[in-house]
Amino acid sequence: MQLGMIGLGRMGGNMARRLHRAGHECVVFTRSEKTVAAFVADGMTGASSPSDLIARLEPPRAVWIMLPAGAVTEATVAEVSGLLEEGDCLIDGGNTFYKDDIRRAAACAAKGVSYVDVGTSGGVWGLERGYCMMIGGGAAAVDRLDPIFKALAPGAGAIARTPSREGRDPRAEQGYIHAGPPGAGHFVKMVHNGIEYGLMQAYAEGFDILRGKANPALPAQERFTLDLADIAEVWRRGSVISSWLLDLSAAALAHDPNLAGFTGSVEDSGEGRWTIEAAIEEATPANVLAAALFARFRSRQEHSFGEKLLSAMRFQFGGHVEPKSGG
């Protein structure tokens, strides 16, 4: 299948590569001519602008925008949707606020263009592992794009099947779902990221307690100097708290037990905030997720070992680099 990809950063670039490996034809564009040239050298078709990219696609076209949420995505969606024609499809795979999707989908629908929002999880590992995708949009558009989603998804792999799933949508077991109408995909991904904050905070606090057991203020007989890398490793194997985040923590601690390469200043992508806003709108309690978000705010003022682990996890799964301190 033919697809236009606008945005060739950590996520968009690897998604284009994964699709190309699967035999799909990718027409790519980003502002850096050097970056586009590198993808052309790998066998993809380069474009010099969004309009050039659209001109190189055969109708009905599908254009995937993979850019940071905010002004740059808003401007690109406006530009591309203005160039597309009836029957074409515009896909936003970034971390967009779901209410913006609802607004954009209505504007696109007025001219016969389908709008699909794809909440995408997989970080820098997605090229090899695949991407978990939560998709919003009309059924016809989502079904037409299924070959793209199937190629990007991780597949069933070696994960044991969940009992009692007979008769349910088989796509979920492949690592992607059609969550609902426009906006639903990014809403599910937003809550996913809110939960991620809470899980990461729980690991960070737990390892901080383990490390603190060597505190000289404790009675001598109650002090333990614990090997955190080994604890993380053993918990990966058969423990009820095993997870990919724990895998990443184990890798970070094995590489640098003191996490000296991290300050503990932890950024937030915005989706944790949106999750709490949604909880407030629904009057749904979200004690853990709210506390985890506020802990990130506080981390920018003073830093604990646990916050260094949070920062290390973000670097491991997404290549997120700590912000440079001001002054």
C-alpha cells in the first residue's frame, strides 16, 4: 500500500522504515533535505514539500503526520487537509489532544476527507518490536488502512492468549484496535500515558526505598546495602510486578547503578495533564495518576534517586533527553 509520511523523527522515521521493510511504498517528507535524502537512499520516495508529497501519491491518498503535538501539528494538518481531495485520508499519529481530533475530523469531513487519529506506543524500540496502536476514526477509513496498521503492529508474538476472548476483535491480539470514532484513539492513548506515569512513579518510589535502606540514620542492624540492578533483574523473572518498564529499569541500573548520568529532572509530555483534566470533567477519582503528575512537577526543583530512575526509564523507552538547566 502507498502512504505519505510527514515527520521523520524518532517515531515517524522508524515507522516509515518498518513499513518499507514490509513492502509498502512510502513517500516521505521532513524539513531536513539531508534526512529525506537518507530515506531515499534506503529505497523510499522523497518529497520536497507537503504539496509535492501529495502530488506523488495515487488517489485515494493516505497521509500520515508524525510530528510533536501542538502548533507544528496544527499547522501541518491545516496545510495538508487543504491539499487533499474527496476520498483521501489524513492520519495523525502524534500525541494530539483528542478534542482537537474531533474538531479536525469535522472540518475534514466537510470536504469528504477522512480523518484518523492513531495513539502510538512503542518509542525508539518500535522499529524492531512494532507499535501498539489505538485508532480513532470511521470504520471504512480504518479498514482501508488495515494493511498499514498490521505492518506496524507487533503481532501476537509469544504472548500467551487471554482466556475467554473468543468472538472478540482479533486485531487487539495483534497489537492494534479500532477504539471508536475520531478522537477515541488519542483519548485511549492519553489515558495509557497517564497510567504510565503512575506505574513509573511506583517503581521509582519503590527503588528509592530500597536504596534508602543503607541510610546511616537507621540502626546499624537494620541497614542493608542492596544491589538494585539484581533486584530489578530478579523481579523481571516470575514476579507479579514484571513489565517492560521494569525491563528498562533493569537495563538502566545494570549500565549505571548510581544513575549518575541523570539529574532526576522529569518532563511530562502533556498527556498526563490531559488525563487528569478528563478525570476532573468526569468526576472520576485519579489519586495515583494525579500524584504521579505532581511528582514530575516537583522533580524539577529537587531530585531523588527515584526521579533519576524515572528519567532513565524515559530515556530507555523513548530516547527522551533531560532538559538542560537554566542559568
